[in-house]
Amino acid sequence: MSGEIMETFNWDVAPNMSVKANPRVKTIKFVDGYEQRIKDGINNDLRTYNVTLTVARDDGLVIDAFLTRQGGVHAFKWREPKTNKLITVKCPSWSTNVKHTAMSITATFEEVVA
């Protein structure tokens, strides 16, 4: 997004989000059965968040438009509720469930180094 201002996702997610950690590790195995493990890169422990929002239908349409505008490609800022840290994420997939007056959105946020 060179030169562009990164947008911020400002909606509150449900408190029951799940967080997946999958640190990248390089392993060297020796013939005697020993192995040496080291971190693979500087940012080897980026998280994946599965979030849900239940909002009024009109707000849901705005959130869906926000995610559509990012297109799974553009990173955006998001305040991670557990740590209250502003992190950079992308959203490669999401689904919506439209009800009469409400909308439920389930999304995957992947932490990135933009």
C-alpha cells in the first residue's frame, strides 16, 4: 500500500474469538538423534484471529463493504481486544449471515508485517 493511508477496523468483535499461534521454527536434526531448533525469521510468531461480530444490518453492510474494499490483499489496523494493542492484519476470508434486522459476520484476521 505504498503511499496510501492504512485504514482501521473500528468495530468491536465478540469476546469469544479464537486465536491461533503457529510459530515458524527451523529444525536441524543430527545423526545422533539430537536436534537444534531456532526461530525462523524476525516475525516468526504472527497470530491468526477468528472473530465474530453481530451488528445491526446497516452496520453489517458497512463492515462487509470495508472488508470487500481490502479485498484480502490490503492490510489494515485493528485493536486486538485481549491485549488492546493496535496490530496490522489482513482478512483473507469472511462470511455474512443476514437476518431480518441484524447481521452476523465471521472473519479470519491474519497478523501481517506491512
